[in-house]
Amino acid sequence: MAVIKHVGVFVDLPVMPLREVVVFPRSIVPLFVGRGASIKAIEAAQNGYDKHIFLVAQQKPELEKPAESDLCPVGVVSRVLQMLRLPDGTIKVLFEGLYRAKWESLREAGQCVVVRVLKMREVQGTSEEEKDALVRATHEAVEEYGKSTKRIPQEAIQAILSLKDPGALADVIVAHLKTDYHRKQAVLECADVTKRLELAYELLQSEVSLASVERIIKDRVKGQMERNQREYYLTEQIKAINKEMGREEDLQAEINELEEKIKTRNMPEEAREKALAEAKKLRTMPPAAAEYTVVHNYVDWVLGLPWDDLKTVKIDIEKARATLEGVHYGLEKPKERILEYLAVQKLSQGLKGPILCFVGPPGVGKTSLAKSVAKATGRDFVRLALGGVRDEAEIRGHRRTYVGALPGKIIQSLKRVKFNNPLFCLDEIDKMNSDFRGDPASALLEVLDPEQNMAFMDHYLDMEYDLSKIFFITTANSLHGIPAPLLDRMELIELSSYLETEKRHIARHFLIPRQIEEHGLKEHNMRLSENALLEIIRAYTCEAGVRNLEREIGALCRKTAIRLVQEDNLEKSVTVTPRNLASFLGVKKYRHEEREDRPQVGVCAGLAYNQRGGEILLVETSLMSGTGHVVTTGQLGEVMTESAKAAFSYVRSRADLLGLDPRFHRKVDIHVHVPSGATPKDGPSAGITLATSITSALLGIPVRHDVAMTGEISLRGRVLPIGGLREKLLAARRSGIRRVVMPRDNEKDLKDVPDDVLKDLELIFVEHVDEVLPEALAASPEEIFSGRPDAQPICYSLRNDRDCAVQSQTAQ
């Protein structure tokens, strides 16, 4: 057994190096020991050195086996109070520091290292007053430190405050501080008790300042943690509530996802800021609140709109021409105007220009023509039906204050198409109405104005939306229902009714193949002769377009299909001719007026035009004894009734020239009737027809049955121009008319009439009714103008190939 060996004032003790730990006298320190040399030193102290051991810090903590030069010069002689062996091979030891000492040399002694140490003597230093003042200041610092950190137990603080010795006070204070071991070692090595206490006081003040900063940081972190914990707690509660109610989604995660989408969405900054502001509101709202749904829907709408998403548009004029020609037969002027419009767009690299408006009767292909333009330019096609729309909110949307508010139809359509440059077809723009809810036509003024629609304001979005990249095309059946300001913003392209020849071509090349395919037939299963097709056009349809014609062809296909199925012969061919057409389609549905078989007195053939095409209009005049009343029947409109009065006034003014009693109107009543009385009729173009019919009845001269006429009449007998010339000439040709009398001012319009319509007609152009009568009445000019010899017709040119040579007024 080893014993403590005293060599003069030196003592030999086992040494245990410490890592980043400094033990002070008068302190009790528990340590975990794991190094083998240290365990052997403790065992040696237990066995032979009266449980004394020298504890010294090593200068480099990372060294496993420190050399002599790696140990600090001053350590503490300590006593082993307790030792506990742990299962992992380490030991837990409780040391008590006794006094500081310097070591002189190391040597091997058995299984441990023994160091020779010398107890350090303390130096008192300054005066007692200075020591007392320093001790008092240190006591105050300890109290402040104890209040700010709570790291030193209250009992320990009381024990520290009871110490008056500067050296002992310094050792106890530094032993309790959580400071760097280098600074603690500096205090341990100081022999001057006053200076030692000064170092301890500096460390204490440093720790007090540091503790104050730590407290501030802790308070801040604690507050943040409390907020985070509160949010976490509330979030977990919301999750639990959602789970209980069957809603598994994480609402906060959904809002985070919404905000991320808004930040990455291709949209203007104004829209992004507003959407983020609305999404922020969702975080503070309970999902059950009514406003939550309103705000969420609004954000969804803003995210779903194609703000700056544009589809690539390539304008190829030849491709566009081929597309239009391949889908639409005829309509040469509209197609040419569309190609011009596309060419200007390609050159100008933009859409600045008027809005196109296709005007024409139903079924002539206005909407399908717009679809073809979209296909030719590579744009998406969007159709918005405006028929019956009477609420301004249909265009501009509702404000979000209303329950169930939505954006207008235009914004809704853009969200559906997902691009901001489609072709927008505003269909039936003439069918809009207005009431107490506003005028939708006025709302369209901003939409269809190229100077304003780049900042279109939808009430629901409540921010500007750019519509300038959209190609707008509108359609209408007539211009009467379109307000003048709206009409001024559009360029009109008129689509007239189809001629019979055009309908036959469309039916043969488009309608019949499509219906055969849709009904599961083959081309040879149904053969439709040309005469049968013409009979369907004339007797089973009465329209400007080809919709009903396609329906009738579809009926033929169904009749053919049932015959093939009943006879169980899918290769059979069914031929449709005029002879058996009634067995397929039933009796004829429509009857066109035909010309008279022979000339008749008071019966004159006029030419009329409506949206379904041209028609023969027979005017009948009958005379009766009476007092000069003029009666008009046949559902004549106001304008046509006035034309009848103007015609009668003209005849009265020419009574002398015509050989009539100047007071004939006092002796007879005149009844003018236009057959098909159930059909309303109006317009000024029957003026010369009415005048000719009245003159024929008064003179008793029949009207030629192969002549038809059209033209407005003035009180002076002038023949004024009319419209619908193309359709009227087609009706005359269909009815077997060979001569047509018309205003000379309409001669320029013949360039729009196909040559196959004109080839069988003799056209007579007139400027005055005096020229009409010799052409229409079955009598010579001398027989017609048989009045006073000094009364001459205003113009005695009787054929369209001779010019008027003489114009004179009736002698008074």
C-alpha cells in the first residue's frame, strides 16, 4: 500500500488530468471518469494516499494521453469522497477540493503516474478597507446574478454571502460560474487573494451582463415559441374539428398552396397583389363563415383566368382561303373581306381594327364562318349566345356583395378556354333586350371598342382585364335591333340568302354526304336525283339558309334506313325522284306564287324579298261603284299602304294622259288586295306594281302575265331603287317570268347576280312609271296614253336598250 510521501514541503500524489474542467478549493465536484490512467490514479488514491489526488487541467483537451508539457502548472489537491462503478466500465467520482498547488515533476509509480506538488501560499495584497469594499461589491454582484439567472441555489447564495475571506469568496464564486475553463484556470493560478477576487468579480459582472442578454433572448424566443405553440395547438384543434366533421383536408396547407400558386402565376402585379390580399383574409376566417366561401371562390377565379397566357397564332392566307373554300360554298364577298382582314392583321402584328359583324338571315352560315376563321388562324373558338340577354350583369358580372355573384359571361368563357386570345363569337347580338336591370348593349360598347377593351372592368373581379388580344366577331339577322353606338364600332359583312343553285351545290357536296354518314348509310344506299333535290328546296323548305334542307335530307336518310332494315338488305339502293318524293316526305309544305297563265285585267306580278329569299307578289285591283274610297287588304304594312296611296295619287294626276275622267275617283271605289293574306307584307318596293295594277283596272287593259316588276314610286311617278335584287330575280326566274322591270339605279347591282340567273331574263330599266306601263300592259302606247292630244308621257322610251329622249310635263 502506498502512502503520502512528504519530501520537505513537497507531497507526492497520484495525478488525474482533467478535460475542460477546473476544480477549486472548498468545492465538491462530481466527475465521470473513463480513461484508464485516470481510473488507476483514483484507485491508487483510494488505496494508499489517504484518498488524496492531484487534479490538474490539461491545456489541450483533445489529447487522450497528455504529456508533461500539456498539463497546466497549477492544480488542486483533492479528496475522493465517493466512487461508483457504472456498468459501461466508467466510474462516477465525487471530489472535494482542498487547496491549490503547483506541481514539479512526474514519475511512474506502479500502475499510475505520481506528481510531486507544492502547496501555494496566498498573498494578501491591498489594505483591509479595499478588501472589504471589494467583498461587498462582489456580494451585491452575486445577489444580482442569483436573481437574473437562478443558476445558483438560494442556499448556496446565502453561503457565499456569508464568506468574508476574499480568496475563499473568489474560489466559491468562480466554481459556480458557467464560464470558459481558461478563464477559470487564470483565477486558480492567481495567488494574490485581492487580485483573485477582482478577476472573480469581472467574471461575475460579465456573466450578469450575459445573463441579461440571455434573458432578453429567452423572453423573445419564449414569446415566439408560445405563439408557435398556440398556432400549433389551434391548428391541431382545427384538424380535429375537420376530421370530426368529415373534412380531412388541411385548410392552412390549402391556403399555403393557394398563395404559392398566386406567386408563380403568370398575371399582372395588380391582380397578384389583390389575390394575395384576399388569400391572407382566409387565414383569419373560420371555414364555416359565409364570407370564407366568397373569398375562396374569388381567389379561385383570379387564379383560373388566362391573364397573360396567349396561344400561338399563325396567319397563313392561303391556308385560310383553303379552309374557307372547303367549308363554305358561295359567300364570295364575305370570304374575301375576311381574308383582307387577316392580311392586315398579319402585316400589322396586332388586332387593332374594327370588329367584324356578320349580318344575314338564319341558316346562311354566320356562326360556322366564324368557326372557320378560328380554325384558319389557330385560335380557340368561343361562342356566347346573346339572344334574350337583358341584364347588364351578364356582360359585366355581379358585384361580390350579391349572393351567388359570378363574373360576366366573357370572363367565364375565358376561364373555360384557358387562353387570352381566342376568337370570340357574340351570336345574335341583335336579339338583346334592356329592362330595369340595365342595358347589355351599353356594356358591350366597352368590350367591342379597341380603344377601351384593354382595360375592361368586370364588376366581380373589380380590376382591369385586357380583352384587346381577343378576335371579336358578332352575328345578327338584321340591323334594326342593334343600337347605333354599338353598330358604329363594328364593320358589317352582309351574308345574303343562298340561291337555289348554291343550295343544290351545298346539299350535294356537304349535306347529303354528312347525313348519310350520320345515319350509318353508305353512298350507294340512297340516290337523290337533281329534280328531286330541287323539289325539296322549293316545296319542302322555305328559308334563306340550308338548315331545314338538311333536316329534310335527314328524313330521307331515316326512311331509307328503315327500308333497308325491314328488307334485311343493307346493300340495297333506294332512288328518290320527284315521282316518289311524297312517299318519303309527305305532301308539299310550301307553295310559291306562280305567274298567271294569261294576261288579266288588274292583276300584276310584283317581286318581294324577305329573309327567306325572293317571292312573286301578285297584286289584284277591283273597281266598284262608290264614292272614291281606296281599300287595301292582305295584311299590308304601313309603308306598303302609303305606297298604294302614292300610286293612286299618281294615276289621278295622269288621268288626262290616260284618257280617264278627271273625276273618276268620285264614282268608283278601288279595292287593292295582295293574296296570302295571312302573311304580313310591307315595304315600298311594290310601288310601280300597285300603280300598274290600278291603271290596268281603270283602263280595262290586261297586264302581261310574263312580266314582273319592282320599284318604289314617288308622287311625281319617278321609279326609285330597291334592295334584294339578287333574290327577286331568282324568284322571277323560278316562277317562269321572262321580263323584269326595275329601277335604272339598280343596274349597277347586277354584278352581284350570278350569270345563270340572268341568262333567261330580259331586264328592262326604267326611271318613270310612264315607261313602265307600255312594258307591262298588253296594249300599244297609243292605246294606253289615249287622252288629250296635248298631254304627253314624261318619257316615251319603251325598251331598256333605248335612252329617254323627251321629258316634258303634262300641259295644264
